[in-house]
Amino acid sequence: MGGRIVSDADRRIAERVKAARIAAGVSQTQLGDALGISFQQIQKYEAGANRWSGGMLQGAALRIGVPVAGFFNAASEAA
């Protein structure tokens, strides 16, 4: 049934969120608790299976302690 397609840009954002989480010493459980979802859902988001919404990215950035813009690379994310 026509599910959402996860793009390469979505996957790059997912990788950046995961790298920032690990660098900050935040576990998947801690991030999930802060966002009101399970650590299994965090695994799906970080694997790129689920797309990060703007609100979820903002919540993750606040919990991890990084700016939301850090998840994007404007120079290489055209279109």
C-alpha cells in the first residue's frame, strides 16, 4: 500500500542524528523517553526506516544538546 518513500536525504539525516546521539552519550532509551517513543522506534528512525518529522528532530536536538541545523548539510542537500 503506497507507503512513504525514505529518500537518501532522510537516511543522511538519520545517520547524523545517530552520530550526534552517540557523541553526546545519550542512549536510544533515553532519547526515546524524551520523545515519548520506544527505543525500538528510535532504532527504526536511526536506520532510516522511518522519516524524522520536524517536531521529532527538534525534540531530539534538544535532548542531545545540538542545534537542529546540525542534522542538515545545506551545501549537499539540494532538492
